[in-house]
Amino acid sequence: MFNHLPTTIEEFDGWTWEQMAPFYAELQQRPLTSETVYQWLADWSQITQLRQEMGARRRVATTQDTHNEAAEATMNQYLDEIFPQAQIAENQLEKRLLESGLEPDGLEIPLRNMRADAELFTVENLPLITEQMKRGQLYNRIIGSQSVTWEGEELTLTQLATKLEDPDRNLRERGWRLSAERRLQDRQALNELWAELLPQRHQIAQNAGFSDFRAYTWQQKKRFDYTPDDAAIFHQAIADVVVPAASRVYERYRQKLGVETLRPWDVRADAYLYALPALKPFSNSEELIQTSATIFRQVDPILGDYFDIMHRENLLDMPNRKGKAPGAYCTNYPASERPFIFMNSTGTGSDIRTLFHEAGHAFHNFERNKLPYLPQKGSPMEFNEVASMAMELLTVPYITKNSEGFFTQEDADSWFVTHLEKIILFWPYMAVVDAFQHWAYLNIDEAIITENADAKWHVLWQTYLPQIDFSGFEDVLVTGWHRKQHIFRAPFYYIEYGLAQLGALQIWRNAMQNQAKAVEDYRLALAQGGTQTLPDLYQTANAQFAYDHNMVGQMIDLLETEIAKRI
């Protein structure tokens, strides 16, 4: 039967659930023994990868143009007619494999994950999960529609932010006020969206037998190797070790600007520093791609080949434009064994960092797509972000013009110091985002009242990021949670970045001793996909999965030492 299944996404893309269902039914009926299980897994992987790629491509289309009604309708058709039925069918196949008692080689960890999924699955949640995805599209549409008129030109807020990387403080203030006013226009719409999302998520948890959404999410995200209490330990290490280091970064920046206090227009919306004067290391997206390709080839020729494939096959959507969803991401097209990178480039140095990050995800997908069965390819997010963040650092030896990179040595030092400072400044911001969600989902009746959510964000901000003076702009400060898309679209997905940064820094520390060996270990870890535990993946990359005061302190010492060499 599977001989009649399309082999390319182009042939499969128009399929309905009625065309897919017989293949899942055949897998449900086929004898499952130690002799047949590997072909059964291969066939299951084939149909599911086609179905997943269909969904991924449709989701990408909705982010490339949030005003494209046809793309949204096609995505909604997938969410309404295909996704729920596929979830039921795939859950039945997971259940069948688990009940068989078979443990095929290389599937020990995937089987553990399947057991967790089986415990979570309930048909009652399928329409709620579908609705959550649609609400995520609405968030993208709200944010993607935010634009202003600046000096006679209509700009997205992402484009305006680029204009504000200017030494003229009055210009930055004027632009910041304009941006803040536009964001506040959507305050009610985002509050209403939050009031819809929160009870839905609580209901999802209760339907699956959990008392709260945090407990549900911990299992849904397969967080077997750390607990909510461990997250609190990490938060405390950030408060005790990183916040003082961040204060040192902000104080240097304040002195550089020559101002009495740092105001919100002196920093980015996420509390990172402006690179002043702003670096303009490339003139267009094609130059960004070509120069990055040269750098990747020097990191590792195979990684360079991967990036060339993406460029050649139009798997890179770089420039910002009106109507495009915010942010950047890398998604996987599993049937085609290709990743896709989406970002909002505006010609700044930060775009280079973003592309290096997303390319790390892409390289991870290339490596784990080589594994034979789909269940082996799903690695933990806490390691997925190691793949991306380590690439931000492994590229550094090749970013200067004498290596055909972007920068003079002076500009490279400036750019890299900004990057290292950004790592320090990220952890406190991460703690705010993560702690806010711990509070919200344990206190749902309180958190659904948006005045309480504003107040909680304010308290957390003052705890972890007290260095920015928002006097007179309290409404902008307390609604900062509106601007963090993960809170709306990917709940509880943020601590992964903070944990992974600790792993990435350890890989970079290794690279400073032996770059080739560090890259070799990095690629070996990527190739494991989801066949190892989280601590074992870190160990394969020659790093330790740890997040206590000792590890955080080691990494702050490393960062401050390397910054001191370059300033």
C-alpha cells in the first residue's frame, strides 16, 4: 500500500484526511513483531513526515504575510480537518507500539517520550489545541500590523527600531515614544486575547488530569531532567550572580552615553543595548547570505554545504516587510529533509547574530534528519537551543574581513562585546519571562485579570532589571509581557534559551582551546537527535547540564574576562 504514497511534498500537499486515513488504518492493522517493526516504523515515519511538512509549509505561509487570507484559510483547513484526526491516529499508533512491548534499537528515549504523550492525550483537548494555534495566528496578525509613519515613510516597528540605533538621543526618544504609543493601541486587543488563552490552557491541563497548566506543560515538553523547583534555583542564581554583572554592563553603557540614568529609549525593547554607533556590516540580504556562507564553510565544510543548499533551494526568507510576522525562527520540512529559516533582517549587526542562531537550528535539522525513524528526530528544546547558540559563538573566529567576514578587527571586537554583553543581559530578562508564567499558571484566577498581570510583570522587572528608568512611562513597562510572543504563542518556552546558553558557552570555552575538536563534538551531539537524554546530549558535546550558582558563576567569569580583553 505504501508504494502508492507520494514521495514528494508537491504531490502530497493537496491531500485530504480521507486520502491519508487508509495509510494510518493499515499501520494499525498490520502485524507488529520484532521482524516487522522496523518497516512499520519506516512507513509510519513516511506518512507522518509528509503530513507534518504540509502543516509546516502552511504555517510558514501565514507568517510570511499575516494579511494573506488565502494562506490563513488553508492553514485553518489543515487545523480543522487534518490535524485533529492525525493526532488521534498517531496516538493510536504510539499506543499500539507501547502495548506491543517491543523496544527497537535506538528508540529507548523516544519510547519514554511516547509514554509521556500517551498519558497526556485526550480527544477532548484536540479542538482546544487547534484553537490555541489559531489564537497564535491572531497574535501574529496583531503584531504584524503594527506600523507607524516616520519622517514621511510608513515603517513596521521592526524597521523603526533599526532607525533608532542612532547616537542622537533626542531622535531615539522621539522614535521610542512613537513606537510605544502604537503598541499601546493594541493593549485591549492583547488583553482580550490573554483572557481567552488562559482559561483554555487551564482546561487543557484539567482534561489531561493535571491540576494546573505548568504541571501539564512540564510533561508535554518532556522535562524529565529538571523540575519547577530547579527552575527556581536557576532564577535565584540569576538574581544573585547575573543581575550584579548586568548592572556592571549597564553602568559602562551609561557612562559611555554620558547620561544620568538609562531611559527606555537608551536600550532596546528587550533591555539589550544599542550598538552605538550602529554597525551596517552588509547592504542587502544577499550580501548577508553570501558572507555568512563563507563563514560557515570555515567553521565546517559540511555545515557550509548545508547552508548553500538552503540558499540554492530558496529556504531563506530574510528581509523585514510590512505584514510579515515578528521575530525569527527555523522550522523543519521533514519529508524533504530540509530546514527553512524565517527572519526580519533590516541591515544591522544583530541580523548577523540572528542568522547564525537560526542556521545552528538548521544544521541540527540537517544532522538529525539522517536518522531513520521520525520518533528519533525529536530532541529536547533545551538542547535544540544549544545547537543555535553555540553557532553564534563558533563563527566568531571568521567574522573579520581578513577571513572574508563582515567586520574590521575593531568593529568585530565591538560587535562581539555587544554579543557577550547581550548574553549577560538575556538571563535576567529570561527570568522575568519564565517567572511570570510560573506565577500566571499557578494563580490563574488572579492572572486572568490583566491589571494583576501588569503588576506582576512590574515586580519581576524591578527585581531582575532595575537599571532602566521608566518614570512617566509605567504603562509601557507593565505591558512588557504583551511584547513577548512566547507568552502568547508558546507558553513556558523560554527557560530553554537560558539553560542552553550555559551549554553553548561551555562549547565555546572548549573551542578556545581546540576549535576543530569543539566543532566535531558539537556536530556529533547534533546527530544524536532525540536518542539520548538531555544530560547525555550535553555530555556528547563535552558540556555539563547544570544551572546552579557554580555553573552560572563560571560562565559569568568567562564572559567578563573575554569582554575585558576587547574593551
